[in-house]
Amino acid sequence: MTASPAPVLLHLIALALLAAFPWVGGEFYVDLALTLMILALFALSLDLLVGYTGLVSFGHAAFFGLAGYVLAMITPETEPVSLWAALAACLAASAAAALVIGWFSVRTSGIYFIMITLAFAQMLYYFLSESPAFGGSDGLFVNFRPVAAVGDWLLFDLDDPMVFYYFVLATLLAGYALLTTILRAPFGQVLQGIRINEGRTRALGFPTPRYKLVSFVIAGTLAGLAGFLEAVHTGYVSPGHLSWHESGIVLMVVILGGRGTLYGPVLGAFTFGLLRNGLQDVTEHWILFMGLFIVALVLFLPGGIAGLIRRAPKGGSQ
Amino acid sequence: MTDTTRARPSRRRFLAGAAATGAIASTGFVPTRFAIGGQAPVKVGILLPYSGTYASLGEAITNGMKMRIEQAGGTLGGRPVEYIAIDSEASPPQAPRHTKKLVIKDQVDFLVGPVHSGVALAMAKVVAGRDKPIMIIPNAGANALTRGQCARNIFRASFSNWQTCYPCGQVMADDGHKTVVTMTWKYAAGNEIMAAGTELFKEFGGAVIKDIRVPFPDVEFQAHLSEIAALKPDAVLAFFSGGGAIKFVKDYAAAGLKDSIPLYGPGFLTEGLTEGQGAAAEGIKTTLHYARTLDTPVNRMFLEAYKKAYNKEADVFAVQGFDTGSLLLQAIDATEGDTGADASPAMIEALSAAEVPDSPRGPWRMSEAHNPIMDIYLRQVEGGVNKILGVASRDLEDPATGCKLDT
Amino acid sequence: MDLAQFLVQALNGVQYGLLLFLVASGLTLIFGIMGIINLAHGAFYMIGAYLAYWLVGLTDNLFLAILLGIPIAVAVGLVIERLLIARLYDRDHLDQVLLTYGLILILNETQKILWGSDFHGVPVPEMLAGSVPLTENQAYPVYRLFISAVCLGVAAGMWLVIARTRLGMMIRAGASNREMTSALGINIGRVFAIVFALGVALAAFSGMIGAPVSSVYPGMGDRVLIISFVVVVIGGIGSVKGAFIGALLIGLADTFGRVLVPDFASMVIYALMALVLLWRPQGLFGRAP
């Protein structure tokens, strides 16, 4: 964790840019920025595992997709559901799933952890894509966006694109702040101790499996929060949202951006998203160029995009 | 891919047809007419898979559609055409973003796509209820698209899953079969097609002994073929597509089942795949709204023109693309080239009553739920081609259960 | 299920398991010995299948095509190792993951540019095209039995090389302690280059020999990637024996899962993997960390 001046300034600039963007961006790019903020939150949640706890999950999309499915299931066909109830239900479902999957998974480590998280995500994927009650392989619609009301008083209207944009931005900030707080707290220090040397951390008297499990549940719940936002945003969920392709993409975003920093995944989400969007516009062989970009990045920029910032003169703490 | 005449799928924008002037760069508000010779192009957004397993379908559909518009002079309502194509990656999670790009950023007048039903539903969520664009589905067969999820501005130029195999039941019963095992992938299209295919079979007193569902998109069939051999049904009704269909038909024959238990299915099982399947496909009876061997002047001309333009054989997907082109032409002719927001009702009205007399599949017309009413042919593979035995069901219309359109 | 059916399904399961071993063998090698999580494994398998399709078209003979295809695959492997992988040995494993993910994209698009997006079949060689009767109405394709024999041959060959040859000794030494091995004067870089090229060649070989039964199409590599990892992980990293037994276990579990619990067929292999890892977190034959 770093609190040196340069990143603080960069944080403020990024925040100002995101906050001002709806006033200048135009409808499509504002919508794209929204999508990427959701991806950034999703990547942040994974970074808690990959970058700080040393647990590489290859099934993180399970929690992302599951929250969306819960929203689709509890939203009636003719009327919206309360935002508070929906949030509670979606996050509870993701947290519960993360608790169960995490309870089994944290006993393993390394590649075995990668594969066991993949296994659970795949089981959930097949369950949803093969159950007609959950829309099968074609997925489900979320018929209405939730209503943010207290009693009869409408607090804010998520159907308004501007309001929804700032709601997502605020959620991203809240997630970022939460993770910053967690990582500065003694709990976060233990997690990082686990990543560096689990044996020593255990020897110091910390029950490391329990710490890893709590970290896994927090990450799963935050991924659920991102999945909830995505389902509200697009009004559609499909088994594809839980597929290993999605788990792979978010993992790539974290590595690309720079694991072990919180700004890295956010940078990764925007770089990946804008690059994909831009390349699809200019060339038929966009996949080739995406691949070349990724290979070049690995070779010449160890530590991801965040590595650039950390290595900048006077910028980093290490 | 060196043939320059071939219209390649591309994310680059390009103009086809006459009068490509400087006016194309305009965004946002598009005046439909300037002075003569300086008209703004009609924007056709295309969201089809150009990478991954379904890429060949995306190419065929794009080719067919462009060919139809080229044949009509390369213009829509007298205006040049700008195609804006995006690779859908056949990925439902990416579909909302792709659709919004075409609808919001590029402000397309028409939206053509997709192949994959999940992507179609995600697109419909963005498009339904808007005045613009008008969406034309050139493949995705999910029944719901023209049933419960039907929408005023969404039309289908292809088929509903139900239509492709509804006549299968009658065909099997006519051949004297009493028992059948169904086999397909465990996903929505598979379930819908098998349900349609056994509907009539049961009415005629046939029995379905077992529904075998293979995890999608797995292609390991051996365990199930042994099951079929042990169950000894009179016939097997199967649906797979693409690489899965090639492998299934070959495995089925290699397991020695082909001669004792005849294979039936929707035409996707063999259409355009007989070369890869070889002798294993001989004798398989399928039903579909098209066959390359259809002996009509329109189809012969279509096949010849397609081969000439793209140096490739046309398939059923190219036909669906071709008919999509016909619908675009009809829509825009109804407003004499006007695609403004207030022209939308007139185009929708024209498409709702569309008749397509010059389709390679034979004449068809649009149903009230915006799905083709068309003949379904009975075909059998003979000498490596799908030979037409006759019409299995004339003017077949999807029941469109649950579709409410307030026009 | 009567006895005859049980035996037939057991045969199916073993046969499928052997095929899985072949497909996963290249991954076992690269993964177990070099510690590289090679996500591009499926893409190399696909390239192999397309090489078979292309070379069969030229030569009209699958075996000749394989003979010509293997050197191409080895060359591709060597170039990729020297140019890219070799520069990452000192890095975190996740950098290698990202690199091989980029390779998937590059290889997929290269396939599309070279061979287009159509589905293709590759004919079974004529001398192996027949079937042998199995039950009263089911036959077994000779080519599948042939593939099983090839799989057994590959397994035996890998075991021989690793257990009995000087190269194998260097490989084993390099896997357990790189610095020490280098200090003893063994050129570890060259050993790893050979291992990587061998792994790529095995992946491509399984794509080539499998092409007549799998058919050839874009994206076919995706399907084998995950299952290959499942095989290697169940068996335990670095153990050829483990991968072999893991593959057979999965082949049998998958086959009987489909027949006995069809509603959960797609989940059986993942459930099996989860159970194995809960029981032995380092896989069946993996060394405890």
C-alpha cells in the first residue's frame, strides 16, 4: 500500500475526470464509462484475492453473475422491486455462495486453488444454463430497475441515466474506500502477510485459513455488488455472465492493470475496455492486435500498467 | 481471402453503392435528402459473430444481405448504404454494449443481427420500444423472440426453432416409426427444437422412449450412442449444429447405428455440412425451410450469383441474409428513402405486411408476430447433397403464443 | 444397466480417458516441469487440427500430414519459447498466464486469417475406416481403437524419456531445483526450450490425430483447454502417472455420469475434481507443498 503524494494526486484527477465525464462525454461514451466502472469494481474485488491475499481465483464471475440472477428472479414482471431489498438479497446470495465455495477452496493453494474455484463456478454455470426455471441458456430479463425510495418518497431515480451514472460512480468509490480501509487495518496486514509467507504468518499465531475465508467472502460480495449493477444497467443476465471466459477476462484486467495496488485494476479495466472498444472500431482483426498488445505489455511492463506509476521517479513507495 | 470482390465482414465502415459523397461523415442528425446526388447514407448496423465457432454463419449472412442490396442497385431507397459491422463474439454478456454502440453512438437506421439467441434477447432489451432502429433477426431462432418477447420494431427473417422441426413428427410417423429417442445439446435451442419435433409424433401415437441431453457444447457422444444401441428405438431425432453436427453424424454412422436406426432432425444437422460428413450422412431425413437443391429459377440464380461473388457455396444462412436484404429494401421503399423517426411507423407497417416472393427458399410472408410464414421442406441426403423429397408442411406459421403487439 | 451395457460403457470411458490423456499430455509436460500455466495449450491443439486439415488436403494422407506437421509445431514451439516465454522465467507465474492468454488471441486470429471460419471434416484414413462389431447392433470404429493405442504409446514414451534418458534426468533436475542444476553446468535454458517445444508438439499432435473424429473448426481449442487442466490437476502437477490415472478417472466418471445421472452430467467432472482436491489438496500423485 502506498500513500505517497503522486498517487493521491492521480486519484483526485481520475475522480474529477469521472465525475465530470457525463457533462461532456455524450450518451454512448457515458454508457461505456459506466460499463467500465462496473468492470473496475469487479476487478477490484478480485484484486483483494489475487493481489493482496495471494489467492488466484478463476471462478470469480460466479459471484458476479449470481447477484444478477437473484435480481432477475426477485424482480416481478409488472413492477419494480425496492433497491434496499434487492441489494440485500443480491449481496447476501453472493456472500453465502462465497462462504460455501471459499470454505472448501481455501484449503488448497496455488494452481489447485485456481482449479477448485473454476470447478465450483463451472458447476453453478451449468446449473443455471440447464435449468429452464432460471431461463436456461438464453438467460433472463430484469424487467425494471429497482426503486430507491424511503416510504413513498423517491430518493433518486435509477432510470435517469445521469442519476444511475453517479450511483455507479459512488458505489465504485465506496468499494475502493472500503478496500483501502480493510487493507490498512490489521486484518489487511495479515492478508498481505499470508501472500508473502503463509507459513510465517501462521507461526505468528494467526489462523490463516479463517483470514483467507473472510477475504474470499468480502471479495465475492463485492463482485456480487458489481454484478448487481451490471444487471440493473443492462436489464439482462445470462449463464454467460458466470462463464470461465468472464472469470478469465476479469483476471486479465487485474494482471494487466497491476495486482497488489488498488488503482491498478481500475486502470486495467479502462485500458482493456477502451482498447477493445477502439480496436473493434478500426480493424477487422482486432483480436490479433489485442493479443499483440497484451504480449507486448507483459514483456515490457512487468507489474502491469500500475508498474509505470510505481516506477515513475519519486512516484512510488518501493 | 484475396478475392477483392468479396465483401468481407469488417468493423471498418465503408460505403456501398452510388453517390459516396463527403456527406457521410455527418453524425447525429442526418438529413435524409440534400440536393440530388448528395444524399446521406442509410446506416445499417450489423451485429454478427465474426470470430469463434459461429464466424462462418456471420460471414454467410453478411454476404447474402450485401449481395441482395447490390442486386437492387447497391442503394436503399435511392440512398447509398453505410454498413457498420461489429463482431458479436456470440457473447451475451458483451451484447448490450455492442448494441448500444450501434444504436446510440452510430444511430443506425436498421440493426441486423444476431446468430445467437442469448445475444438476440440482450439486443431486444435495448431495441424494443424505440422508434429507431428497426431490428431484423437473420438467424437466432429462440421461440420467445416472436412469442412472449415480440416487439413492434423487431422482425425475423429466419425461422423460429419450433418451425424447423415441427413437421419432423409427422415425417417419422409416416415412415412407420412408433418409438423414438431424442438427442441434442442441453440448451434452449435444443430443448425447443426437440419439443416441436415430438409434438406431432406423440399425437400420431408415437412414444418418446428417452430424451438424451448432452452438455453444451460437448462433442463426446460415445456413451449416448451405446445407450441408443441398448434402447433400440425405431428412430432417433437429433439436433446439433456446425462442428458438433459433423461429428455426431460421423460418430453415429461409425457406431453402426445408421443402418438399423434411421436418423431424423431439423435441417441444420446436414445443411452445408455434407462435405465434412461424407458417406455418414447418406439417407438422413431432415426438415428445413431451405435446401441448396431447391429447383427454382430464383434459387439457381441465387446460388450462381453467390458463388461468383464470394467464391463459395451459399448455405441456408446466406439465404437468411439475402432475405434480410429484401426486407430492408421493402421497408425503405415504403417511405421512399425516408428513415427519420417519424417514418418508422410506415416502415414497420410495410414490414408487418411484407411478402417476399423472390426468396431462394421460395415465397414467404411475414406473420402478425413478425416471423416468416413459409414452406418447410422434407429433405434427404443422397449422393452428398440434401435432395428435396417434397414439402413437409405448407405455409407453416409459428403459434406465436403470448405475443401481444399493440400496433 | 446389465453387464454387457456396463462393459460397453466402461470401454467408452476408458477410450475417452485415453483421449483426454493424449490431449492433456503436452500440458502435463510444460506445466509440471516448467511450472508454466500455459493457457494457449488449447490453441496449439487447434493449430494442430488445422495443420492436419491443410496437409491432408495437400498430401491426401493423414500419416504423412502428421509427419510433416510435427516439425512445424516444434518450430512454432521453439520460436515462441525463445522469443517470449524464455524472457519470463524469473517472473511471477501470473505474468506467464497473461502472456499465454495473449497468445490465444493471436493464434485464434492467425487461424482465421490462414484458414477462414468454415467447419471442415478430415477423412479417417482408409485402412482404419472400418468398425468392429461390439454388441448385436453397435459397432466400434477401428480408428478410435487406433487412437487409444497411440495414447498408450505416447504415455509409455513419455515415461521412458523422463525416467530413463539423460534428457529426462536433466528435466527432472531442472524441475526440482533450477539454480542448482544450472550451477552443475547443465544448460537449463536449452532444456526448457526442448520441453516447451515438445509440449506444443504433443498438443498439436493430439489435434492432428483427433481431427478425423473431432472435425475442425474455429474455437475448438477452448473446449479442450479446461478439461486438460482438470486432468493435470486431479493427477497432481508434474506427475505423468497422475495425469494418466486422472484422465482415466475423468473419462469413466464422465461416461457413467452421463448415463446414470443425466441431469448432472455436465457437473460430474468438476464435482470429481473438487472432491479429489478436498481429499488431497495436491492432487492424487502430486508432491505435498
